[in-house]
Amino acid sequence: MLDARSRDSLDATPEGPPAGVAIVLSAVLTVVAIAHHPVAAGVSSADVLASVVRSASMDRLVHGVILVVLLLSVFGFCVFAMRRGLQRPAVLGGLIAYLGGCAALAQAAVIDGFLVPAVAEHARPDAAAAALLMLRTPALAIQSFTFVGIVAVSAAIVLWSIDLFRSGGAARAAGLAGGLAALVMLWTMALHVNHLNPQTLGFIVAAQAVWYAIVGALLIRGRI
């Protein structure tokens, strides 16, 4: 048998403001990180490889920030889901989809920000073409993990937005905004499914950041 104190501890609802701050901060940092995402360029294979090597430090910094952002957002949305009620199928389903999406995005960030620069730095300049061919597989993995991650996060936003829309007032408005944000994210993915780049991701991140800011603000104010 649980005593009264134990029952109160289990029934306690996590505080919204810390989670709201984490979500808003993750939105801001994501926009900044994507805006500074390096892009390799060059005419020849040697030029492209040299470009990857020159931007290696920035690549690691940007993707390190993205990994921190993912942890912040996982904390924020776990609290959000707990406050909404994990007994609700849409809330629990959204949390499962979100965690899966973040796991996929984390793998993309590790490969893009750490594996690819490391391979480029260890390649011989006279074997640039072979090095770029070797990097083809990681590049495909980055695209695949990013695609899966964004679709899963979009699904989470849809499920959470359905739950929010069923409520009244500000929560309903947040639900509507989430549905629009997910639509923009999925539509952009559909148009650029075979060629994701920082510019394409910019549209997706912008739509996601707007919804994150709305949810974060409502959590800070204790409205959801």
C-alpha cells in the first residue's frame, strides 16, 4: 500500500515553465544552427573535399548544437505530454513518434557533423574522388534519417495538435497552428524528398519553430 505522500508524488504534475523555456530555446537554437549549416562546394572532387575539411569545425559545432537542441526538446515535450495526460492515446502516440523522430535526427546529426568531416580529414588529397565516393553512403544515410525523423516529428505534432484542438481557448489555437505547421513540414518534405539541404530544411525548421514557440509560451504561462 502507498502512503499519502507516495500517492501525491506519483500524481504530481511537472511544472510547465521550465519545459516551456526548454522548448522555446530549442526552437531558437535550431533556427540559428540551420542558418549556419555549412555547405560543401567546388568544381572538382578535390575542391569539394577541401571545402568539407575547411568547414569541419563549424560542421561539428552546428551539429553539436543540434544534438543539445534535441535533448532540450525531448525534456520539454516529455513534460508537455505528462501535463496533457499520457493516458490519452493521441498524447502517448505523439510522444512515442516524437522520441523516435528525435532518435533518427540525432543519428543524422552525428553522421553529418562528425563522421563525414572525420572521413574527409583523413582522406589523401590525391584520392579525393575515391573519398567522395566513400562519402556517398553516409550522405544517403543522412538523407534517410532526416526524412524519417521529420516525418515522425510531424506525426507527433499532428497527434498533439488533435489533442490540443479538442480543448478550448489558447490550446485550441495551438492545435490549429500545429496542424498548419505539420502540413508545411510534410509538404516541403514531399517536394524535396530526394534532395534535402539546409535551404530546404530552413522552411521545415521555421514552421516547426513557430509551433514550438506557441507551445512553449503556453507552458510558461501555465495555459496547457
